Amino acid sequence: MSNEIVTMLGVGATLLASGGSFALFMFRQFVRLEGRMGGIEGRFDRLESRFVRLEEKVDDLARDHQSLARELSEFRGEMRGRLGDLPAGSGAA
């Protein structure tokens, strides 16, 4: 074989080896990135469940607030009714 053919085969083998090495490197990086994305996805799932629980707590607080507002309104009306029945100058001021 001539020197040119040997050189071309050597260059070709070097290109194939470097291309294969690069492909293997990129594959490993992709697998690593996919693992990280899975971890981030799990974090988002946990965060979403926290938001759902927080939403439920806020809804419960809103219901408690509404019921307390109704009771306070009833109490206010009852107090006005009772204080309105007191005679003037009874010292309830």
C-alpha cells in the first residue's frame, strides 16, 4: 500500500474514533441531564402537592371567616337589641 492510502486510512480511523468518543460523551451527558430533569420533575410534583394543601387550608380559613362573620353579626344585633332596651341613664354607656 502506498503512503497516501495508509494516511487516508489513519485519518479515517481517527475521525471514526473521535466521532464515536464524542457520540458516547453526548449520550452520557443526555442520560445525566435526563436524570436531573427527573429530579426536577419530582420536586415540581411535591411543590404542586404543597400548593394543593395550601389551597385547601385557605379555603378552610375562608369558610371559618364566613361563619365567624355571621356569628359576629348576630352577636352585634343581639347586643344592639339588648342595649336598646336599657333605660336612659342606667350607666351602660
